[in-house]
Amino acid sequence: MSQLRVCFAGTPEFAAAHLRALIAAQQGSGTQAPFEVVAVYTQPDRPAGRGKKLSPSPVKQVALEAELPVLQPVSLRSEEAQSELASLECDVRLLAADLLAGLGTAVSGALYIFVAIAYFRLPSHASLALLFYFLAGFLCMPL
């Protein structure tokens, strides 16, 4: 049986925790894992702190530590980004997002929905969005 090709998308610490678990499952199986994380998508580095130095997302930091390829497109809606995602031939795509991060309003949630639509538009064996609502807890949504 060949390994499933997994693409992971996320940015905040919430998503980084899930990426760590995925990496641990891949590396800790003792035998060849049934899947391989082939790419990690996260937002571009952002200015942070008093000096406004570019700072990587928690997901990017975890991916780089595990020597996974990191992709940081400005938008997933461009043809170039969609072609790049299609070329990875992902069997499974995972999205981990905190829907109330950033703006803390429905606008923030709507932005994540647009990202999810672009990310999950391509064919695959399975797509799963792991979303976190501050008030409601976890929501796991197959797409």
C-alpha cells in the first residue's frame, strides 16, 4: 500500500499543536507510516514586536523544525497557487483554524471559509477542516 500524501494548512498555535501531533504520528509509528506530510501551508511571515521584524507563524516554525516544505502564498485563490497545490497531488488535505482569531468577528470566520473553499476545491480522497470556536469548542467538518 502506498502512503497517503497529506497537505496541512494552518497558522496559529492551535494549528501548530495539530501539526506536531501529525508529525509525531508519522515519525513514531516504528514502521513506515501510512501517510506522508508533503507540504505545509501557512500565512506569510508578519511584522511583530516593537522592531516590527518579520516573524514566522507557529505552524511554520513547527514545519521547519521537522524539515517539511513550507508554502506561504499571499492568496490561495490565484491560478498559480491553485496549480502549485494541484501539483502536490495531495490525497488528504487538512485545515486547522481558529475561526475567531484576529478580528474576533464573523468577518474573520468568513475569511477562513474563503480559504477553505480555495484549499478544498481540488479533488482528493479526503478533506477535513478542524476548526476552533472560542465559545463552542471544537468543530470537525469533513469537506
